[in-house]
Amino acid sequence: MTPQSLTLGYVPGGTPAKWARIWAQRHPGVPLRLHAVGAADAADAVRDGSVDVALLRPPTDTSGLAVIPLYEETTVAVVPTDHLFSAIDEITSADLVGEPTLIPLDNVVVWADAPGAPVDHRPETTQDAIELVAAGMGTLVVPQSLARLYHRKDLTYRPITDAPTCPVVLAFPQGPQSELVEEFIGIVRGRKSTSSRGQAEPAPKRTAREKTLAKQAARAAAGKVARKPGPAKRGRR
């Protein structure tokens, strides 16, 4: 019989290692299968059952899915190593004003009225955009994990201090969940192994007779304490 398993999808730059490690410690006999999915395909992969749960980034159509916010990523600007930005540790949105900016079709940075001058050509993917940054066609604004994922020796990146952060969420189908999905949800929420949902049975209610006997026992114990003799007094000589 094929053992049960759970499949976790994750978009480029997603970091499932921490939760995969905890899962392996708690459920060594139940494999957690990690499945890389494209940013544009992650939600559909959950809906069609290709994966049980997925780490993905808004904005994306999550209709029919439940989502749990996990963390927020720093937004950075990727530039060539000889760019002016490489001389400072961080930049602001004002530094990007007028800067040629590449916006890939799979862009995940939600930034209304973002600074910069968008380049007419929109590369299909962030990875394609990285190649164009290296060719000197413009700056790329991405979550820090993507800058690290596609790192090249001829590129660097700088945090944008006043840019919106990039959220990462856990997505799974709406409605009742399997025990394995519920367990994984508990792990990402920080639930301890000793406090898993449903592990502890509620204490049974006592009957009226049991309550009466308990009260009588408590009174009897109190009476014994009250009647306990004190230290003997010394007699007069």
C-alpha cells in the first residue's frame, strides 16, 4: 500500500525548508513532497489538486482557496554592480524616480504609483528580466528572495526603505481539510507538537453525586486542619 504523503507547492524564492524540517521530525513516516510551481500557476495547482497546499505571493487569483499570511519580504532593486546604487547600502523611492524599470509579466510587487520609468518591453518572467538588468536595460524591483535566487556576479541589489513589502501566504482549498493538511497548517502557525488540534480529550463532566462527595471530602479535610493541636504550653513551676 502506498504510504500517505503531503505535497507542498512553492513559488520561486519560497522558503519551505523550515516547515519541511519540522514536518520530518514530527512525521518521519509521512513524506512531505516539495513541488516547485511557477508564480502564475501556483493557485491553479492547489485548485486542481496537483499540490495539497502552496506557498505563493499575492497578487494572484485565490478564488476558491483559503489563505494564511506567513511573512513579509523586503523589497529590493536589482542593478548591475557598476550602477550608482551599488555605492550605498540602501535606497528610497525617490532614488528610483526617472530610473528605467523592468516590469515582468509575473511581477509580484504591488506598488501603486511606483517610481521609475517603465521600460516598454515587458519580459515574460522575473528570470528573463534579470538577464535584461545584466544587459543594462534597466532596474528590477523584486522581493529580496528572488534577488537572491537569481543572483549573478555582475548584479547586486539594494533594499528600498519606503517600498511596500511583499507578502507570502499559505494557500489551500476552502472547506474541510484532511488531517495532514490540518497538521501542516498547525506547523506553519507555530503550534507545538504537544498541542495539536484534537490531541487532548476534554475532561468528562462530574455527576451531581460526585460533586457532593468532593465537597464533603473538602470540608472534612478543612476540619482536620482546623482541629490540629498547636504546640504544647509549658506549665508553671
